[in-house]
Amino acid sequence: MKFTFVTLFPNLIKPYFEESILKIALQKNILQIDTINPRDFTKDKHKKVDDTLIGGGAGMLMTPQPLNDTLSHIKKKDNSAYIIFLTPSAKLFTQKDAKRLSKKEHIVFVSGRYEGIDERVIEMHANEVFSIGDFVLTGGELPSLVICDAISRNIQGVLGNSSSLEVESFENHLLEAPSFTKPNIFKKNSVIKEFLKGNHGKIATLKYDLSLLKTKYHRPDLYKKLKTKGKYHEK
Ligand code: ADE
């Protein structure tokens, strides 16, 4: 799987792939990454990539020409490139999207800066547009890394132990149950006693109940979906 990051600040992207799991995935060639700077495509003699808003409004917007030429260049080289724009005014990215997108061959993330991107470029090129939450960041670079990370761990071979994917949060619309490691007692706090007894059937039931409680308390919106989809039975 290839990820291309279209950004005015490529140096924000590269360090994230220099450690841990994603570094190993690059070394194994399971993932490839590339960055392209739209400033290199501007026809403006001062290399300008932003301008004021038509119709008024504060701040500057990324102009269409450099981004349009960057994306046309990428598509010309690879017509399978799947283009995702990041903006806070879009649908929210979810775990379901991460799984679905992990089947693509080449994803291109387009990061806005300043007050955003001229809407016409989004309409001309976007296969999808995502927000990562109801807050506004200074640019799309962090959201693109967040989404890239979430997609990558669903790609075969990226995680050492892919069975860990099955029990984590959002599988079956549930938050993951609390987990513990050694020591059994830490600063006078014990792990849940049942977890120490080795009865895996009982532990699984308890974990499921704890997942339900956690979801009900922290994410009533998810819990409601669970009930309406008939995914759990009230005892
Ligand atoms: N750019 C700025 N804020 C963002 C957000 N919340 N999601 C996606 N892109 C963004």
C-alpha cells in the first residue's frame, strides 16, 4: 500500500515513520510513503500558494492552481490513486473507514493550511473528505497521519499479532474492556481478581460486561446503536 502526502510541510510527516511499527512496515516494504509539496507546482513567480477569500472573510485560502496541478500529476502517474482531503467540515472518520480503506492500493492525503482549500479543487479531485473530530487544527497534516496510522494497522503484516485487532475498541460497536499487566498488585491496587483465576470463559464474560458498562458510561451514542442493532441482550 502506498500513501502520498500532499502538504506544504513535508517535514511534519516524515518523522512519524521513523519509529516503531510503521518504520518496520516501511522496511518490510508493506508500506511505501511519499510527500509532494504543492509549492513546487505553483506558476506564481514568488511561489505563492495562498490568497485572500473572495466575498470577504478572515485569513487566506490555498489557491486552486498549485493543488490542482499536483493532483493531476499524481493521477497521471497512477490512475488508481484514491484522493482524500482533510478538513474539519466533513464527515467523521471511523474505524469502519479504516478497515475499508486498508484494501486500497494508493491513498493520497491532501492537507489544507491557512483557512483551508478552495472548494473547487475538493470538488474536482476528492474521492472522500474526512474530519477527525469536532475541533479545528492548524492544518491537515496531523489528521492525515492519524488516518494513515489507523488504516495501516489494518493492513496484513503491519501488526505482529493481528488477533489483537479483534478485541479492540469499536469492534462490535463496543469500547474495549480494561486491561492489566504485571505486577498483580501495583501501589496497593490489585488487578480485577477474576482475571487472576485463569477461568477463560468467566474472564471473557466479565470482559464483555465491562465493555458494555464502559460503552454505556463513556459513549452513550455507541451504546444506543448497540441496542438498536440488537447486538447485545439486556440481562
Ligand atoms: N484540518 C483542521 N482541522 C481538522 C480536523 N478536525 N479534521 C480534519 N482536518 C482538519
